[in-house]
Amino acid sequence: MTRADKYPDQAEADMNRLQEEARVADDAKDEAVARAEELERQIDSAFIAGDHALVETLQDQHQQAEIEIDNTKREFESVMDQVGNSQRFWYEEEDDDDDED
């Protein structure tokens, strides 16, 4: 991590990169949730239509979508933790030996 008071341009670039990673991870999470919701609608329609083979196939896909949701949530949380750590580091006091006179 780069300190903002020492290297502001680099610190800002680092933060922008992390924020972009967070945006991408959040978008992936939202897409996974939307995919699971669409599969739920398809499962309901197939069940009503009596197509049990399709229901089973869609349920397998839904199970994979739920795994994807969990993975994307963990990725998003990880990136957000990095953003938080970076923000804290920006302003931490340095323990300089020179200051201990």
C-alpha cells in the first residue's frame, strides 16, 4: 500500500485500481444473483409444464449458480477489505526514529 501523504499520485492510482476491482466483483455478484433468479423462474415454469427432466437439469444449473453467488460474494468482500485497509493505511502515522528526539 502506498501512503497518500508521501506519494499521492501512486496512492490514488492504487485506490482507483482497487475500486475498479470492487466494481467488477460487485457486477459479477449481481449477474450471478440474476442468473439464479432466472433459473428459479425457469424451474417454476418447467414444473408447471410437467417437464420433470428439464426441472432436474435446471435445478443442477441453479445449484451451480448458488455456488457462483457464494464465490462472487467472497471475492467482493475480499476486495472491499483491501479497499478498507488501503484507506486506513493512507493516513497512518509513520513510526520514524527521527521523530523520537
